[in-house]
Amino acid sequence: MTLIKSISGIRGTIGGTVGDNLTPVDVVKFASTYGIWLKQQRNKDNYKVVVGRDARISGEMIQNLVMNTLVGLGIHVVDIGLSTTPTVEVAVPIEFADGGIILTASHNPKQWNALKLLNFKGEFLNAKEGQNILDIAESKDMSFSTVNTLGKITKNEAYIDIHIDEVLKLPLVDVKAIKKAGFKIVVDGVNSSGGIAVPKLLERLGVHTVELYCTPNGHFPHNPEPLKEHLTDLSKLVIQERADFGIVVDPDVDRLAFVCENGDMFGEEYTLVACADYVLSKTSGNTVSNMSSTRALRDITLSHGQNYQASAVGEVNVVELMKLNKAIIGGEGNGGIIYPELHYGRDALVGIALFLSLLAEKNMSVSSLSKFTVPLASDQSASSQGLLMPKLKYRFRVSFENFGVSTPRSELTKQVVDFTRPSVTFDEIPIDIYNSKVYLQGKHTWEQCTVNMRDDAS
């Protein structure tokens, strides 16, 4: 059993010992801490927080604890009920709220839950803000409201529909073309909020939807992380239904992956790449993803004559660099798409709408789309050549020790000199590192690679 306290929030397994697990006592403690921090940010008479949750079995219990703790602090709560992470993010600024809390443990198994914390923009807290909350939690300096100044709870369960309205208003979402294409799609909602939100979106787009595991009861029928080995039922049903493709989201609908019409995985690494190619073909602008994502986004961005930058791992780091770089689309290689035209947060509903617009325009199968390549020459058009979809088995993340920085060990991949793309035989990749140690940190889907050190490296 586990309780993890970090700058991004608190998450843990339900039950067990206080302080070691996500117990009711721990939920109240950290909801109180967030509420106190929130009131420190602005001096005003009334405060408001939007609260939503995914369909985890523990969700209703955790939500009631959180909402009533905020009420005890004199904070008004907008209860949007069963919802998605991006829906809560969209709701916060619409409500002119001071913050938001999403109760979800994302792709973790059903015994987990978490409090994800948002600021008044509907964005995740940065490192400094997160640390402030952890400090308040340790100080135990908490003061609650008197009976005459308690907050109130109001319910508004329309926000998934409002979120969908906002998605369909996006200029690059071609609703007319999608309806004309007549897609048939199988949806795996992993028995969580995606089982509500995704079919609703597809219905509005005129898609014939076949639902798989779309009952939001929190009993996940398979590991909720959208990886190939967890999606055999979806792959089989796509083939059986002769569908155009399959869609799978994680329990809080901020990650997105596709299954081709032949049952093969399109690959969540390429969800962002495909959507970015479509957006860049219509709009000039830069892109950002984290350093553990495929280089395909970099290549596709350069092919459009735009700039790409890699951020440190973590959604808040991607968002900060997107703002700095004025990126028009970004995200992470785990199927997380951030499209600032709507909001700065990973959003599977936006990703679905952009991907369908791309497919409707190109009039090709998803499996064909995954095989197209893009030349990197500056005088060639990416939009006319399709997508860059290399299977990048040479991806890696590098950590440096004693690399001229204050911290003894940091991820500084951007300080590595650029290297030439290896051949299809996946040859060794030489990288010059000076007087430093290199650590390769891989994923289970990554191939091994070799880093050749200079002779004078320690």
C-alpha cells in the first residue's frame, strides 16, 4: 500500500494506515491544505472550486470528503460529478473559479485514487506552488470557517456537454467533413468517464459508435494504461465490426490511443504526431513535447518549417515551455495532446476531433496513414507527403552527473550535441559527453542502445 506526496498532488491506494495510504484522514488533510493555499493567493470575499472525478469505485467517497472539507473552509464548490480531467480544466475558467480538483489516479489500477490540483486558469500547479502546499500540510496551521461563513455546494452535470461544445467550435475541427465520412468506430472507455464523454462526442460528429467497456462503474476490465498488451479485446472487436478504427482512453480521458482497422496498434506515441501534422498543415507555429517522447514530432515540425523544443518530463513542464515557445500544439508521447486553442492541458476529446478531421481530409485508412513518410528536405511539402511514422527504437532519456550544474544529477538531454539519425539497422549512436557520467533510462518498449564515450570522459 502506498501514499505518494508530490508537487503534482497526492495519490495513493485506498484504505490502510493514515499517512501510509490514501485514507479519509489524508484526503481531508490535503483538501484542507489546498483550500488554505488557494485563499492565500487572492484576498477576496468568496472563493469557488470546481470538483470532478472519474468513475473509480472510491471516487464518490473521496469527492464527498473533498467537497465538504472545502465547504468547511468557507469555499463554494461546483460539483460537476462524473467527469474527465480536461473537462474540469475547461470548467474552471468558465466558472471564474479560483481552482479545481480532479479526483483520479489516471492510468493506475482501481485501488488507486488521487487529488490533482488546478489553479484559477484550470492548469496544473507549478513546482513552487506544489511545494507550498506540501509545506502547509506539514505545518498543520489550519483554520476553518464559522457556521455563518461555510461554503455551499452546487451541482452542474452539464460540463461534459459544454466541453464537447467547445471542442466542436474549434476552427480546425471539420465537423461537416467528419459527418460526411461516415466513420464507424469502436470505443473502449475502460468503464470510466471516457465511456460517457467519447460516445457523446462521436454522436455529435455523426459517427457510428460501437461501445466496449463504456459503463462507468469503475471496474476496469483490463489494465487501464492504453498499451497494446491491454487492448486485445478492442483489437478483436474492431476487426469483428469491420470498423474504421478503435479508440481507447485512460480513466480520466487525458490520454488517447488508436487501433487500426486491421487490429494493429497505431501507437500512442504517434497520436500527438498525427494531430500535430494536421494542425501544422493549417497553421504556422511551433511544437513542444517532453524529452521522453518520439523524435517524430520534431521531424514533422521541421518538415513544416517550424521550430520544435523538448521539455523536461511532466505535463506542467511541457505547458511552461509551450507558453515560452508560443507553441500551437504539444503534449507527451503517452497519447497526451495539448492544444492551447482550447486550453493548456492534455485532452483526448480534442485529440479525437483533430484526428478525425485529418482522416476525413486524407480519406485513407488508419493503417495506411501510419505507413506514410515525410521527407525532411526544406523544399518539400509535408502536407502532401503524409506523416512521418518511423518506429523509433533508438529513443532514450539521458541523466547526467556532474555536468556543470548545481544539482548533482539532472536530466539535461538538451545539452547533448545533436546526433545523426541511425540507419534502419539501429546502429550505435555516438554522443560526446565531457567529464560526465551518463545513465540511460528506458521504457519496457524501448530497444537497448549504446553510448560511446570520449576517451577523456570519466
